[in-house]
Amino acid sequence: MPVEEHDGHSLAAPAPLARDFFDRPAHEIAPDLLGRVLVHGPVALRLTEVEAYGVPGEDPASHTYRGRTPRNAVMFGPPGHLYVYFTYGMHFCVNLTCLPEGTGSGILLRAGEVISGAGTAMARRRAGSARAVREVDLARGPARLAVALGFTLEHNGLDVCVPGSLFVTEGDPVVAASIRSGPRTGVSSGKETPWRFWIDGDPTVSPHRPHVPRRR
């Protein structure tokens, strides 16, 4: 997010959230992330929907359920880092790690409202496609969010708690009465765990889709 000018004076860029914000259980952090702003270069996004995933051996829907692997190693690192993975052979998804190093837990970023850099986000979404993209749909869903913010596997492991071109910062507070929770989307195990959180009535929130087994 660029430094703003006000009455001829420069205003300091917003500060990243502190590391200890992420050093908590995923299901506690997730609702607290709603309304926060994720900045990556020219694009800033207000988070409107997230999904929490627990620790190894306890949450069968988590990538860390069976322990550490080369793919999920970042989730076992310090809190406050990006965990980016490739899924279905076509999409990237973005998570934020939480809990102390060695634990293995994270929060999937499911949707958000682009509040800065919409032109850049739109160009990324439309690259290679002639289909029109509504602004409300720029980051409506985890794969779209990753594209809008320009995330790929090269961003896996980056720190969001330090000043720079990538960070998470304060946004407009979301009152508890506006937050809803329910079953997670598209997971076959632990699907009834109500760890999907979203801002009620926000048009950028993605539709809930239960898991449907893929045909061989």
C-alpha cells in the first residue's frame, strides 16, 4: 500500500501486524483476520472470508494431518508466513501460518475485496482469457484471490510480519455480530468443523460448496 500524501506531508505506510498476532490457534485467529488488509506490491485486499486448519493428528482436513512433508514444510515454520500450494493441477491457494514453529497449522485465505490496485488485479485475472471479470469477483474464492494478488509457488514461505512489499496490516474492524461461521468448503474429512469464517452480507464472500468426490 503506497505512502499517502495529506496536506503536503507524507504519511507513514501502515505497519504490519505483529508476529504474536499469528502465534495463536488457527480458529481463534481466523475471525480476527476478517477486515484486515493483505498487501502485495500494488494490490491491497481486505479479507472477507477465511478458513482455519488445525494441527497434525487432530484435523484430518489439514495439510499437516499426517506430519511434515516437503510440500507443507512452511506450515511447520514460524507463524506469520505464506504457505502457497498448487492444487487440482491448475490453481494456487494461499495460507497464513500460525502457532509456534514446529506445530503445523494455518489459515486459508478464501476471499477478499480489492481496495487498491484493482487495475493490476483485473489484468492478472483476465490474462489469457477473453471472459469479463466483475470487480466484485476479483478475489471471490481462494484461487481467484491468489491470482489477483499475484501469488505463485515462488512466494511460498515469505514473511508477512515485516515492512516491505508484502505484509498484513490493520483494516476496518469487523464487529463480532457481523461475523458468521460454518462448515469448511470442499473438504472430504472434517467437513462439519465450523472453521470457515466470513463477513455476513459481504458480496465478495464465495459460495459454500460441499465436497464432491472426483470421478476417476
